[in-house]
Amino acid sequence: MTPLAEFLVVAALVFAIGLAIALTRRNAILVLIGIELMLNAANLNLIAFWRFGPHPEALTGMMFALFSIAVAAAEAAVGLGLVIAYHRHTKTTDLDAMTRMRG
Amino acid sequence: MIFGFSILFLLTAVVTVAGALAAALLKNLVHCALSLTVTFAGLALLYLELGAQFIGFAQILVYIGAVAILVVFAILLTRGAGVPEYRGYSSSWFFGLVIAAATFALLAWAVVKSLPASLVSATPAVSVQSIGTALMSSYVLPLEIVAVLLTVALIGAVIVAMPEGKASSEKGGPQ
């Protein structure tokens, strides 16, 4: 395998594990963790393509990854805030018990 | 070199994937958050191996410094009154696992099939100065939009997580 393919396979593995966490776990915080893992796998893809692509001096992939990290941080803050607000009402973070959206 | 992989890459890849697997399999939520931190550190090391020093250190600062701490805080804040003993996996866990495995198989197949045999280039020399120049010249509009997005998201997160009685009394106060 080429070096690029090695990094892409690692990113695919992390993405699949994040997807498995988001689809199978019952705790809302763990589902957010799975989404973070998927975002990180996408970032690894961007950086790998930037490194082995034809024009690394243009910095395009690096900038995309940088903005993606910033958006992921905002997503984590809002998501965890929502989980905490839901927990205050219903005393649970179990997704199977989250059956209504009205407060 | 082991099986054609460099030892450094193999070590960091194994640490990264093992941390993600531990986050998927462990029962204790705090242990999950700590193994997530290991995965973030492994990804930062992979970025450093790829020659993206700035992104690697930004990953350490943002993910290990902020997101992991936020996750641990959320776990500890929401743990108190809940039932400590419960099933960790949803009722449809089998389908989720099948979907995840199929996704990985598809991605790995596409990667192995579609890439050319040799694609080796020299490590690009990127200084922090060139990143700053790019951010301030051609990427200045996305940078400002991200700044606005972060402000809005963090204020929104604080308002969402604020106790409701306090928020409504402050809203109703001056009226």
C-alpha cells in the first residue's frame, strides 16, 4: 500500500468505529463522542490528501481541516449543552428514554 | 519496517484505533472519555507524521485541552441521580454494527482499489508564517465567519444549558 492508502485506511477504521458508537450506544454523550470520532477521521483524510496531493503549498486541505476543527468544537459545546439541559428535565441521558422534545 | 509499514506509523495507528475501540467497548463512561483522549492524541501524532505541525498542535489544544474536558464535565454532571446499572447498548445494536462494518468495507475497498501504485512526494515545507498569511489574505472571509459561528455557538450553548428558572426570571425582570 502507498503511504496515502495507509492513512486513508486508518481514517476509515476510525470513522467506522465512530459510526458504530453513534449507532449502538444508548448514552447521548457517547453518541456525541462517536460523532467527534467521525469528524476526526474526516480531518485525517483531509490532511493526508493535502500531504500527498499535487499542490501542498496551496494549503487548501490544511485550511479545510483547521476550519473543520473549529466547527467541530462549536458542535461539541452545543451538543453537550443540549444533553445537560435535557438531563435537567428528565434525569436521564438514555436515548431510548428520550421520547419527547417538549420541556 | 514491519510488513512494509514504518514502525512509527504502525505504533500511532494501533494506539489511535485501540483508543477508539476502547471508547466503543468500555462500560464506564469516564473510561470511555479517557480512551477518547488517547485517540485524539494518536490522531495528533498522525498529523505530525504527515508534516502538518500546526494542525497537530491545534488538535492537541482544541480536542485534548477543551473537548475531552468538556465531555468529562458533561459525564460527571449528568451521572448523579441516574441508574448506575443499565444496558450499554441500544436494542438495535446488531444493525448498527452491520452498517458500520459495511461502511468500513466499502471505504477500505474504494481506497485499496482506486489509488495509483506509487504516489510519493517530498514533505512540503509549511511555516506558521505562511499559514497566517493565507488566513489573513485568501481565507479571511471564512476566518471571520468561523469567528462569528464560534461566538454564536458558545453563547447559545450557555443559554441552552442555563437553569430555566433563572433565564425566565432574568427575561421577565425588566418588563
